[in-house]
Amino acid sequence: MTECVINLEKYRAKEGNRISKVFTGRDKGKYVREDSKIDELEKKNDKIKIIIPNDIYSINPSFLEEFLVNVVKKLGKDGFLAKFEFESLGDYEYQEPLYQAIDRILKEQTALDK
């Protein structure tokens, strides 16, 4: 079984010695999707772990929607959750924004398919 890791630490915004504690916005999500090559990694690996840095304060569903849009559409909710593992190195509870993003992606897909 092949597994790979995407560590979101690599994608934190930095300004001087300040490091962002949030992941927000569709633009940032798209950038992380493209730079991490998550769509290609999904095709080549059995499992993908996404690591959330230890002092993250918030991850917006809009960021996650754009980051995960293609893999969620391809795999569906159950397939996505079986293949992708999220690990928070701190105490950030990512489940609610993640499930909101998944539901929005699949709802948009269903509305567009009709």
C-alpha cells in the first residue's frame, strides 16, 4: 500500500516573523491544490494523510472546498473519507469545516448535474 503526506505547514502565510494561524479563501485553497498536486497524488496512492499544524486557529470550508473539490467529486464522501486521513498536530477540531466543505462540493455537483 502506498501512502503520502501533505503537510499544510508548507502553505502557511508568512509575513516577517509572523505566521498565519488560519487557512481561508478559495484562492488559497486552489493554490494548495495545485502546488501539492493532490489530484495526481490521489491517483497514485492508496492513502493520503493531510497534516494540520499544531497552532492553527481556523480552516474555512471555502478553503477546503477549493483544495479538495476534485478528489471529493471523484471519490464521493465515503470514498474520500476512506482514502484521506486528517491529523491535527494541535487541538484544532477540523471535522465540522471538513464535513461542511464535502457536503457543499457534493451539493453543488448534484445541482449542476441536473
